[in-house]
Amino acid sequence: MDPRVFELGILTAAQLGVLGWSKWQIECAVRDGGLQRVRPGWFGKDPVPQALAAVRSGGCISCFSALRLLGAWVPERKGWHVRSARHRGPTGCRPHGPQPPVSSVIDDLETSFRCVLRCGSKEDIVVIIDSLLHERLATKDELQAWTRLAPLRIRALLDLADGRSEAGTESMVRLRTRSLRIATRIQVRLLQGMRVDVLLGERLVIECDSREHHTDSLAYERDRARDRRLVAAGFLVLRLSYRQIHDEWPAIEQEILAIVRRGDHLWPRHRSNQR
């Protein structure tokens, strides 16, 4: 049983039975207040509010919400996603392929991922695939099997995946700059002991700060020192936050295109050859 089930505070009678609880012990615990009957066959102890709401609605936590809890990098502002085996309306998640019964407060990795194939945008799906590969939560073969029943346009997104991306922000930038037909590489080693998130052309570096970056003062100082070394070596550096990538991309895209149109993403010896 996944330990995250315990963190959410809700177990089924079957799960309690695996832990050695008899039906009589469960009923005694409910009567004494040690357990809360959430709905028939489901019991809680200090449950997480979102988990409680999901189970009371007849469903479980799934899709983006489950993947975040299971260790994947998930874009912000996705809300809480719930899947119900009975519900097929517009407000619930439903996976591509078989619809398994709801037997736990949180869906397994495969079912959650198959729900993302319906709920997510193309970019969302590639970001999730990158994260699952990078965190070694799933293999390429497993992901191919899980997308087997999805439409071809969804299955084709596996070809865009790159498990080297260390965060979803890197995946987003990689996908967006390549869509502009700009030569893009990720996790490139430029100077001794220094690897950059994204390199456009030969010298335009994009560093993608995580959501937690602003709270880490040591990382802040270290990154500024890295930027100085890169600039001193002749590179151009754009450092972008998650919020900027998410909310301000149209303006950032125009700024990147202005740099590329001038040829400033190339070393000077190559710039003259381009014009």
C-alpha cells in the first residue's frame, strides 16, 4: 500500500483488513471516535479535506492532483482532480482506456496519468511525461503501454518527451522555443562544473527558477554568481521565474525573438555568415 494513502487519512475496509483490522475492531473504533465513517466501507482519521470531499462524492483523488502527491512535477493552478467510476459528467476526470473501480483514496500512477491524457493540454502532457521519466517514476515502455488506447495525436507526444528536464519550467521553455524553430538544447555543460537549463543557439542561456526558488537565499546567491561567470565568458543570460514563464510568455517570446533576429544568440564569427 502506498504510504501516501496514510497521509491522506482515509482507508477502505479492505485496506484496514490488510493491516489486520477485523470488522468488529473497525466498528468499535467508529463507536469510540477513533475512526470516522466517511461513507459505507470507507473510514477516516484526521483526513485531508480534499481527500474527504473526494471520497464523500464517491470518487478518489486522481489526475494532476494524484501525480503531484506521487512525486511528479505538476503545473500550478490545476485545482483538485477527482475521478469517480460511476460519474462521466463534465466535472470529473476519466482516463483514456479502461475505467478501474475506485478502491483507494488516491489513484495509482497509471490511472492518474491516463486521466491527464484527457484533462491536460499537449504541453501539460509532455511536462508530465518528462517528469515521470526524470524522476524514474515510469519508463518509456510503460508510458507507451499506458497511452496505447489514446488517439494518435496523444501517443505522438511521447516523441517530444525528454527526461533530462529537471523541472516543468524547463520542459515548457524547450517546447515553446522549438515551436519557434529556434535551435534549443537542454542541460548543456558550458563551463567547467557548470550546466545550464536551456541553451538557444550558441550563447543565449535561459535559466528556469523553480517555484520555491525565492525562498532559498543560498540558491539565490549561487545563481547570481553563476550568471556573472556566464556573462564574463560571453554568454547572454535570461533568468525566468515560474510565474513569468506561466503568465508573461507572450512578452518573453517577443524578447527572445528580438535577440534571435539580431543574431545575438550566435557567437560573432557566425553572426556575419547568417546575414
